[in-house]
Amino acid sequence: MNKKLEEAKKKYDRTEIPEEYSKRVEETVAKMRREHQQEQKKRRRKGIYRGTFAGIGAVAASFVLLLNTSVVFASEMQSIPVLGAIAKVLTFRSYETTQDDIKISVEIPNVQIAEEESAALDAAPTETPAQTETSAGTETLAPAETVTETSPAVEEVDQEKLTEEGISLDSPSLETIREENKTLADSVNEDIYRFCTQYAQEAIQVAEDYRTAFLETGGTEEEWKQHNIEIKVWYEIKAQTENTLSFIVSGAQNWSSAYSQSRYYNLDLQTGSQILLKDLLGEDYVSVIQKSVEEQIPAKEEQLGMEFWDSQEITAAVEKAAEENRFYMNENGNPVVVFEKYEIAPGAAGSVEFEIPKQ
Amino acid sequence: MKKDLYEITIEYILDNQTKFYRLAYSYAGNANDAMDIVQNAICKALRYYGTLKEEKALRTWFYRILVNESLLFIKKRKREMPSEENPYMQQPYYEKGYDISDDLYDQINQLDEEVQEIIKLRFYEEMTLQEISDTLQMNLSTVKAKLYRGLKLLKLSMEEAGT
């Protein structure tokens, strides 16, 4: 290369990059990503995904098929020994399957709130229907009533499947469940069930779209296989006290964080209602969180070794998290507000949590 | 772990941000405007990422947006300069004998816009002629002709330039 040209290139390569540049780029990306996610959500709500109406029916069908043909369709009710007397979170249904080299694993939780007398019977598990684990093939299932609001097709197939597998559908007696709390458990369970099945269906749709596009643009089945696409729906119990229960139900895909979704459940087992940030922090909870988050940021920044977004972005993120009641309760009974990846900090920070002390 | 195009695009942007800045700066001549140009380009790219058909085209696609954003900025600046012909903003061709700066970097920045782009993409970003043709959506032979013209104006021969 000519010497003068080389020098020009050197000068070009030495262009000084302003200190704030990289942060600005990351903030721009974060802002756009948020916009993108909202757009995705809006589309999902409208039932339009990438403009394909036809696809939805097809996927609903394939989801039913999936439930129907899955070998590992584990219809057993596993007892998760995390919870004490009053409430239990059980895996209502879990299955793993592979369709077009897309691996799907789903764990749907189900909350059971029992009244105290029956809770005492927990020592003898066989007495408490929800915890019953009898010989193979006769596992107890959660009440079928919990799935009433789901698509009838899915529900029907479920039952059919259950019968096929020789599993009796032995609903636990609702008498052991306190009346007012039964309503809570039911509505929460319906909500969870809907979230899980909807997420799985949509995730399969998205992955199938991706597959079609991949194959149409010259990708081979073999290459597709190597993508190892995985869809996961699972839950995590965050904390439980005598009176409260916090858990998170999440859906994620390993190839795109843009489609991850989480639901936060905080239940008051005494009153039978969902706990909101407002209940814990008072009417002006947004500004309480705002203030606390701002105070805690410098320490977090130091701990993580990175700078968070500017205050404008953070204010917007706090408002969003507060509005969505995106929190769980820890052992101290304090709400822990969760910010998603990229929401308030560079992606390397992952999701960031702030415990907000009750006043 | 395989990601979708949107995520890949984001990753690409984050990984190559300094390159974008340099190119934007070569048009803008100052930091604030250069940052604005890149920011606008990122917004457009992520908003309209649907226009990106395949991962393979990512680089040329993004540079197209970035170059367009830079040109848009220059046009806007010209418009905002209130004078009929904008004598100082209208970058003149450098004809033989014209008293030109000895600094080739500055000289390149004063070339005709299209020629400027081609030279920058070719030598600074080290794109192939085919990639430049894809980026600027310009016929390959036009790219060659303009590159040749640019080099001639800069008093460089094709051989010297290693093309």
C-alpha cells in the first residue's frame, strides 16, 4: 500500500473515541431492545406473529399433537418438599419432547392451599391427596377444574392422554382446601397454566418460523439440528413464610433472550390475595423504589464493575417494573425488585435485583 | 448457542461500535455529530432489522445504513448553512494543480461523496469491491470506475494503492 494511504489509514484508526461513546451505544441498544420487546408483546397479544394468521392454528394443532405423542409426558404429580403446612407448590404437569429438533421442556406448577387441620396430616402424606404418591399409574392429579380456561382442545387431549396411559384422574377433595383460598389457588393456577401453555405454543411457533426461514435460505436439516434449540418453561420458589409464598414462573428459549418471559407470584395465604408492591411499600411505592434503587446503584456498580444507564433510563425502568409488580419477597419479607437484562445496566450484568426495605 | 437475527445484529453492533464511530467521524468532523450519526444508524438498523434477510449480509447492510445516515447528516448540515451555493460545504473535486492539503486523510474527506465512500470502505474498512458494491447498491463496474477516479484525484495509482 502506498505510504500516504497507509498514513491516512493510521490516522483513521487512531480516531479518538469519546469516553461516553460506548455507554451511549449500549443505551441506544437497550432502548431499542425494549421497544422491540414491547412490539413483540403487542403482536403476541393481537395474535399476529410475523403476519402469519395461518400459522397459529397449525401450531395449536402441533402443540396438541405434542401433548398427545410425547413419550416422556410425565403426568405424575411430584411433591416438592419446599413448602410447609399451609401451601404447596406442586408440579402439575411436566413433559419433555423434541419436535423438528426443537427441544421443549415444560414444568407447570400448581399451588395448593390447605386448611390447617389437613396440613397437620402432612406427616402422613397418603392422607393428603395433593401429596399422594401411590404406586405407578395411579398418581394423583391436581383438580381438572384448574384448567377450565384453557383451550378445550388441549384439555380434552390431556384427559384422553391420561386415560391412555392408564392414569386415573383422581382430583383431590376440595373440602380440605379453605374456601376463600381455594378461589385464590384456582385463579392463580389458571393463570399459571395459561401462561405456561401459551408461552410454550408461541415459543414453538417462533422456533418453527425460524426453522422454516433457515431451511428456505439454504440451511440444511443437519445444520438446523446443530442449533440445539431449546424451549424451557419452569418455576422457581423464591421464599415462603407462614403467611406468604413467592415464586416465579418463567419461559425462555436458548437462542434468543428477546422472547424470555417471567411471571411473579406473591401470595398472601391468610387473606387469599396476591400481594402487590403497593401493599408492602404504601401508595407512593414507585418513588420509594426509585429512591432506594438510586441509593443502591453506586454499590452495585462497584460490585459489578460497570456503569449503569443514566437516571432517565433507570426512572423509566423502575416505573415499568413497579407497574408490572415484578418482584418477589425474600425471607425478610422485603420485596426484591427484578430488572431484566439490559434494562438498567449493560448486558454483562444480567438481570439485576434490588431489595427494597419496608419502612 | 444460536440466536436470532435481532440478537446477532445487536451483538455485531456492540462488537464493531468503534469502527462505526471512525467512519461517522470522518464525515462529521466532530465527536457529537459522529455519535449522533451512529446512534441514528443503530436505531434505524434495529427498528428495521426485518429488512436484513440473512446474517451473511449483516455487515454490508449495516454499513449501508451508516453511510446513508452520514450522508443525510452532511446534507442537513449543508441545508442549515445559509448561503446560496454553500461554498465551503460543497466539497470540490480536486483538480490537478489545486492547492491541496498534504494530509491524505483530509483530502479523502473532501472528495465527491460517492468516491469518498468507496475509498473509505475500501481502504479503511478493507472491504472487497464486491462488498462495496453491495453496501452502496452500486454496480461493480461503477464502483471500480469511481475508485479509479478517486485514486487519480489523490494522485495515487491503482498499483500504489494495492488494488
